[in-house]
Amino acid sequence: MAYCEQTENGNSSQDGSLVPNATSADYTLRILGLVAGASRGATAVELSSHLALSKSTIERICSGLVTQGYLARDLADGHYVRGPALRRLALNALNRRELRAKRQSVLMELVAEVGESSNFTTLDGASVLYLDRVEAPWPWRLTLEPGAKVPLHCTASGKLFLALMPHGRREQLMAQSCMDALTPATIVSLEALRRECAEIAGYGYALDREEFVPGLVAIAVPVLDAAGKVWGAISVHGPAVRMTATDAVAKLPALHRAAKQMADLL
């Protein structure tokens, strides 16, 4: 960062206490940690209160982070949220070889139990990003490589992420979505998607009923950290002739076990 001078109040430690002789680099890292750990981001006033720094100092540091892509400003409510550079940093950490091997092991166990392909996904901007995938040994299957991106409005993981995020962020992302009808079953109405998200939030899981690919059914559950924050999603999908929506719901216990195992790795 360009900021190297000391700030006016000293550094704030993890317990909120002040540490003398802190630089803006210390506060920069603290701000990134606070924003990354908050489901809806944080305002300058909230950051100022938490770090015992003036609002003008917070705005100056955050402005530099926005310029470099580590933070973004939610124009709807003024919150600072995670920017693309911060998301890339997190994804690089997630993709360490030894960690990825452990995640693959979780998915392989899930595939062996439910008999269908499984995925580990995360939210990347206004899309679902595939981080890991294990295919079931069936001749009919959908091939999506890790790194592939799919829409939010018509996939099980995407609708799950929408349903579990703060209202303002959800409305912003839905307004940005083109809501293309990829199949006859795709939800293309904002009002219908809002109703679907409300149901998903109540159920704790999301279904894709042939909304993304004709003949394909999927189900997704969240991967949560200890504070209940959504880190990603575990999903399973298969052809409707082999896995109906009712069949998919019956696989929820296995999905929840896999999600807990995945959360323990993060």
C-alpha cells in the first residue's frame, strides 16, 4: 500500500485494544479483515467506531483499497464490501494444492454415497464459480471444469447464495442479472426469484429443477464458518430420469455431512 505513516491512535489488536506506534499498513489489514468477515460489509462510520480512527482516515485508507480493487463501494447503502482483488486473494489461498486434495476427498466420498456428481462452489461477483468437482461414473453427465462460471438465477448454488446474502446485496445482484431463460423452467421474473429466495432461506437448501440445463436436477447446501457466514456451497446434480427433486432432497443428510467436512478445511 502507499500508506506508510503512523496513524493518530495506534493500532487496534484483535480484541479491540489499542497498540501504540501503528502504521496505516496495520489499519489497512485490519480494515480488510473486518470487511471480509462481515456478511454485508461495513460503513466508514462502523469501521471508525471499531478501530477508534477518525472517519476521514478510514475514508482515505478505504479509497486506496477501492482503487486497487481490494474493496468495492456498495452504492445502494454505502457499505464497503469485498472487491475482486480480495476475492482473488482468497481464491488463491483456497486453491493451494494440499488443501484442494482434501476438498476433492470430501467430494469423492459424497459421490460414492449419493451416486451423482458433486461440486464445491463459491460466489464470485455476480456468478457462481466452480472450485472443485468430482464426476459420478455415469455415461450421461454435465461437464463443468473447475474455474467455470454459471449464472445465479437458474442454478441451485446461485439461488442459494442469493437467498442467504443481505437483502440489499441480493437486490443489487438481481437487478444486474439479465435473467436469461436457459430452459422453459428458468425463473425470469424478479418477483418470482424473490419468492424463491424467501423459500430457500427458510428451507436452508436450494433446488434447480431443470432451470439451467434441460433434464438436469441439482440441489445445494451452504458451507458455513463457525460464525455462520456462507463460504461456499456443496451441490449434487444428475439427470431428472435418475434423480428427481424428491430424490435430491433425500440426499440432504449426506450433503450436510459433506458441507461440515468442507467447512472444517476452510
